Amino acid sequence: MSRSTRRAAGIGLGTVRHVVLLAGALLMIAPFLYMVAISFTPNSYVLTTPPQFVPENPTLGNYAQALDAQDIPRYFVNSLVVATISTAISVLLSSMMAYAFARFRFPGREVIFRILLVGLMIPAVMLLIPQFVLAKHVGLLDSLGGLVVFYVAGSLALNTFLLRGFLEQTPAELDEAMQMDGANAWTRYWRLALPLAKPGLATATIFTFLACWDEFAWALTIINDPEARTLPIAIRLLAGQGNNAVQWGVVFAASVMAVIPVIVVFLVFQRHFVQGLVSGAVKG
Amino acid sequence: MTISSLQARAAADAVAPGPRPRTRRRRFPATPYLFLLPGFVLFAVTVVYPITQAVQMSLYDWRIIGGATSEFLGLANYARALGDDHFWLSFGNTVFYLIATIPPQIVLGLVVALLLHARSPIRPFLRVLYYLPVVTSWVVVSLLFRFLFADQGLINWTLGTTGVTGGDTSWLADRWSGMLAISALGVWKGVGWSMMIFLAALQGVPQSLMEAATVDGANRWQRFRAVTLPAIRAAMAFVTVMLVIGAFNVFISVYLMTGGGPAGRTDVLLTYMYRLAFGDLEFGYGSAIAVILTLVVLVLSLAQLRLFRDRDGVTP
Amino acid sequence: MKRPIRILAAGSTVAAMALIAAGCSADDGGDSDGTVTITFWGSYGNGGNSTQQDVLESTLIPAFEKANPGVQVEYLDVPYDDLLQKLTTSAAGDELPDLVRADLGWVPRFADLGVLVPLSQEMDDFQELADATYPGVLATNLWEGEYYGLPLDTNTRVLISNPAALEAAGLSAPPATFEELQAMAEALDGTDITAFADGGLGAWNLMPWIWSGGGDITDADLTTSTGYLDSAANVKTIQMLVDLYQAGQASSGLVGNEGAISTSEGLPGGNYATILDGPWMTGIWAGQFPDFAPVYSPVPAGDGGSISVVGGEDIVLTASSKHKEEAMDFIRFTQSEEFQLALVPTGQLTVIESLGDKQIELDPQLAVFTEQLATARNRLAIPNASEVDTILNTELVPAFEGAISVKEALENAAAKIDELLAS
């Protein structure tokens, strides 16, 4: 293949690629756009079919009402604090666990890993009552700390499982070289393994933040103090009484606002999906 | 704090065991346990201990109130599940969901990740668009999909206008078409998630091998088979196992799209279990179903992990 | 992993410890300065419409606190759909509040768990308070011979018609009897209007038809369903609904098709001629369908008359409450004219029979509902009432689909309900 034809093929492929991707993207975001449209529609108690993407009399009233109805800014801050702290701790602890699984062979390795897997599999609703009683006995009811502890615990297994795969890819040559230089295990974990696993850490951060940000059932169960409410509870309070008199516009306005931090976290961390760290360092 | 003590311990332990194949004999390899300790202690107290209680509940006609005497039933709750037609119906629907949602999520997620991996000026923008379904609340999208699949919804309207069908399918009124609609939501919401994992994993594909393969005259498909797939093996294992777990735990979408109806025909294991537990206060029987579900998923997951094991015998 | 991340991780750990420590010093009732705080859970605020909660928190509770110095009422709003889960978990953890505004179907359930106080034993003036309420509404508090709560607010279902659809059927007034409904369905045959729509076959949906048709679901002592649910009267009533459905004159929502046009959209939209529904619909339509003028009338009468089903909430006192006397004072306050009438403009019907006229003065549209309530009845007051809904839906759908006869379906359902009553 001559250079010019190859370039032409590349351009053709690039165009096709973009058309396919954009068409797919449109399909992916249509429901979200509908949600945004409804959030600007006045008095929408009933979602009409087929969906209307352009509201007839657009209004900001739903946003004003959502912000006015409750102490949304406070709940927003609560959620932000809980999700940020939980994510940081969870990613730290689980990357340590993942490092142990990825880098060491030790008695009980498989058993411990399987216990973690079981923790992922058991339906969370069946743990609600035992966990509630436990939280009561250790004084974690009705506090943001109680959310953090259980959010960290709940996300450990998934993150460990995810990061284990990434940490295994740390080239053995580099690890051994550092070991020769007298670096201890913590240093090799902190200075070598973690930086090389950046895409994995970024993924874990994005998912954990989303999970903590969206969590509802546990927060509803243990939080009574209105000042300690998180955003999902506030949104659920707006969505209110079954199918009776739900003002979808207000609910969706609150939901749209709630999505923003998750998108920001995603944008910030997806930049860490950088090509070539591993392969460049070893083979290059 | 555990972390600093770990650091001190690790410093003293200057010659720690090396990476995988070289298993040097040590009397007591403390380092890995120290790395595991903080996380696993928390996990043991807040997750493992409650799990043992859930297992205990499944052996009783469990009365939720502390102090109330619960009747010990042994394995009767498990026997009841095996003889319960509705349990099997829910199980069947769960398996349908599993088969209908997992392959598309893996294939589409990987295809989109491969397409989005290549450099493009609008790459971050496109990534956000594909990720949007993942961050949109399950409640909201379940309600939206219920309207899409309604008798007079967009799906029927599209099928009707293009003449593919008469446009008069009552999707949510029948077991299999209802499960199909629920599965469509699962795929739509899940593609962005698996895409993310694959995108992250693709960063670890050795560029040098890719170039070497190109020089050797390997075509796209051959390079994908020989270089890319082996490099993302661990991610593939993670995605498949997580999707199986996720499929067995499908709940909100079913709850909100069909409510398990009509006449319970689209119930999945979790909607049935939730109704038993919090609706009918049958916590013992509900827990038994939860335990069965967990065992089934565990067996499936371990089988998958074995399947993905590489030549060195290392489980991803 | 550069410095900022490390600092973030360390900082987070410290912050988490602080939070946990703060959590450990959780307070208990707040008795330090001599005031008593009673906690009250409910779901007054709903759907972004906080008018009920506003009345409660800014008018009623302050009025009570003023009349009862030293007592504070702390109200917690819980999303309606999740209140049962939260109550169940809190009951298991012995963390219930003093007072709960409970859906009336939940009272026997929590009474059976032993977490409620029988008010009929505990309150000296219980009988007096109870006598003032509608009998059908009061009955929702009865469990094994004792009353575990008092009615707080109520509602019921009446027939709501679309005037244009009535006209299309050649009617000047809504169908008042089963026969008139059937005649209307025949008249609507060939149009694109469906005579009747509903969202399921649960007790809330079916009982108005069953009672109006002269039947019932069990005997009065709740011992057996066989011989009652499968009675000739019920076969006739349900057969009428099945015939309507098979003629295309009852919506598929009835048999659980979640894709059917919802009743709240289909009635104003002209898809449905009539539905059975509660007083809250007025507010829904006023916003989105301002031109729609719904016609309210009693449930069509059959051999048993026109009898609807009671809905609403009761107020209950928990056994774990440390301030029972103060909490009972608040219960008394909820039965007062001041409390009851303050909530009427927000869409809550009073439970006090003698306030009916004043209620209609406040909102003339409530006349039909008030009248219907006088004879409205309660669903099965058993701990696992939700299972009755599951049974009715599961067993009756095959009859609507024509797979089995109505008689057979009712016998199957009755057998299942018998098992439930025996357990």
C-alpha cells in the first residue's frame, strides 16, 4: 500500500468511524435529552407519548421550585462530602488490597478473594436489616460517618477486583529493579504500581463516586436528621407519592442538577486514560 | 494508623517477595497481609458479618423484631424455593435477562471503546455522551423506557410507521416481550459502563507489539485477536463476571417498568425476593432465595475466572 | 500518585474519623432542658408539592406546641414509596419514632409485630374519639379485638367521567348502575373510546365492584374466603368486568399492562370514558389539562348498592415511645376540627363524620367523595394484606384472558386467601 492510499483509507475510515459513533451517541443520549426537555416544561404531571423534545412554553420554574422546595444546596454539599471522602478512602484501601493480590502469593489468597466476591454477589437488600442493627450498635445511625463507612465497605470488593487486573500489569522487570535498589513494598506500591495503574484508578474513582453519589436505600434507612440528608433522598421526596401528582418537571430538574458533579468527575478523571505508560516504560 | 504502621513494617521488610512466578520461601510473608488488613477488616465487619446473619435468617421463619422468637426451620426455606413455581419463573426471567443483556454489552462496549480509543478532537465529548446513560438515575430511565415501550410509545410508533409491524404490540403485557423491553434498557444503560473498563484497559495494550504485528503484515482482525484481546484479558474477565452479578441483581428497571406484572410473569429473582421480604415480611424465605442466588452466581463466576485464566495459571 | 492525592487521602481519613466520632455522640430525645421531643414520621410532602407539609409544620405543629408548653414535635418527611421499608428496618432495629402516619393497610401488620400500642386500651377517651370517625375508616385500625390507631385522613374512589365521552355514548349523566355501565359500553362499541379503565386487579381496584355487586372477599371474622370470594354474586360482577375487557371496553391496564395509557392521561385525553379514582386527581388535571372538566359521581350501583373502598392514613403510637402521654396528646390534637379542616384545602379528606358539611363548604368538589365515604368499606385488615393483591392479580388475569372461567379463577384465589388467613 502506498503512503497516499493508506492516508486516504485512514481519512475514509475516520469519517465512517465518526458517523457511526455520533449516530450511536444520539441513541444513547436521547432519553437524557427528553429528561432535560421535561425539566423545562411547566406542569408536567403526565409524561405524554410520543415524547416531546421541545417544550411548548419553556420555563425555569421547575429548577426554581426544586431549589426552593428543600434545602437542596445543603444536601448537595452533604452528598459531595460523603462521596468524595468515601471514594478517596475506598480507592486507597482497595488499591492496597488489589496490590496484595496482584503482587504476592500467600496462604489464603484465593479464599480471601472469594470472600470478597461473595460480598459483591449477595443482594444488598437482604443485608439492610443486619447492617442497620450493626450501625446502631456502633453508633453510626443518623450521621454522615455512617454513610461513609458503609459506602467504603460496599465499594471495596468491586474496586479490588477491578484494580487487581490493572496492578498485575506492572512490568515485573521494573518491580525487580526497584527491589534491587532497596525499595520496600510500600514504596513500590506507591511510586511504581499506582502511577502505572492510573487508568484503572481513574475508572475506580469514577465508578465509586457515582455509586456513592447515587446511593439511596442505605441513606434513607439510617438518616433521620433533615440536615444530614443526601441529594437522592431529596429527589425521592420530590418524586413523592407513588404515581399520584408527581411533578415530573421538578423531579427531572433536580435530577439534571444532580448529574453535573458526576459528569465533572468523569471529565476530570477520564484524562488519566493515557496511552503507553506501561508499554512505553518497558519495551521502549 | 494502619497505613503508617504498614509503611514501617514494609520498610523493615526490605527484601519482600518478588512478583508472581518467583515464589521465594518465607517463614511468614507479612507484607501482603498488611496491605490487606485495613480494607479487609472493614469489609469483614460491615459486609461479611451481616452476610452470616442473612444466612442464619434463611434457616428460620424469621421474625424481624429483636427478642421475638423465630422458629428454626433448617433447610425448609430452601426446599420451599425448589418447589415454588414462582421462584422458578423468576429464575427463568433472570436467566433470560442475563443471556439477552451480557453479550451485547460486551460486544458493543468493546466496539465503542475501540472506536473511541483512537485519537480524535471530539473524543472526550463522545466519551461523555456514551457515559451519560450510566450516570442517569435508574429510576428516571426506567420510567422513560416504560414510556418508550408503552402501547402508544415511540417504539410502536416507529415500528408502525416504517411498516415493520402493525405498531400494536403490547410490549409490557406479555412475559417475553416485557423481558425484552427490560433487557433493552439494561443494554442501553450498560454499554457505557463496559466501554469505560475497556477504554481503561486498552491503555495497557503494548504499542510496540501492535507495531510489530503490523510490520508482520497482520490485518486489523488478526492484530485484535493476537495483541489486543490477550492484553485486555483481565478487564474482560472483570466485565463478564460483574455483568453476571449485575444481571442476577437486576431490580429497579423491572420494578418500575412492569412491576413484575402482568400477574407476576415478568418477576425476576430480586423483585420476588423484595416483595417477600419487605412486602410480606418473609425474611427467612427471602434470605434463602438470596443465598441460592449468591451460590449460583459464585459458581458461575469461578467458572468464568477459570476460563479466563492465562497460561501461567494466574487468575485475573 | 503525586502529592495532592496523598494529602487528599490522608485528609479524607481524618475527616472520616471525625465524622464517625461525631456520629458516636448521637443524642437521645433531647430531655436536657426539660422539654420533651416527640418524633413523628410520615409522608405529607409529596411530588414537589409541599402544601400539606407546610400546613403541618408551620401551622398545626406550632399550634400544638403552643397549647402544650414543654413539648416539641419533630416531623420527618419520608418518601411515600419507601416509608414501609424504613419502618420495617427501624422496627427490626428498635429505632421507631413515637408516632407514625401509617398507610391504613399497615396497621395490622405492625400491630402483629408487637411494635404498636393498642390505643383502645391506653387512651381513656378512645371510644369518644373513635365514635366521631367514619366506621369504615376506623375499622382499618382494628387488629385482634383492639384498635391500634386512629384515622388521620382518608379518601375513597368514586366514578370520574369524561363529559365528551358520555356525550359520545348518548348519555346525559354518568352511569349510575352496573346495567347503565354495560349499556354505555355497548354504545361506545365501534368508537375509539374505552368505557372503563383501571390500573390493576388488586383489592383497591376490585373491592368497589365486589361490594357494590353484593359480594365480599371473606366472612366477617376473616376465617375463610371460600364460599365468599367465589360466590354467585362475585362471579356475576367479575364476569361483567371480563365481558367488558374482552369486548375491548375495559383497558388492558386492568390486567397489569404497564404500557396501557395511564388512567390519569387517558381520561382527560378522551381514550377512556370512566375511571375510579380519588380526590387528588383534580389537582393533577388542573395543571396539565386545564380545559378538562371531570364529572364526579358515586361508584355504579349493583345488587349491593354503591359501595366504595376506603383509603388514607392512620396515626399510630409505637411501643418503644418514651413519651407516650405527650404523643397521645398529639393524637388527640389530630382529631380536632382545627387539625382536620386545615388539611382539607390540601386534598386530605376529614375522618370526622360530623365535619363533612364544613368540608364541602371548603371545597364543593368533595361532595361526592364525602357522600361515598359514609358507606365506604375497609379492605381485609390482616398483617399480610399485600399478598391479597398479589393473589387477586395472579389468579384473576387468566379469567380475563379467557384461559379459565371466572368461577374457577375466583375459587383458586379463594383457596390461596384461605391459606393466608390460616397462617
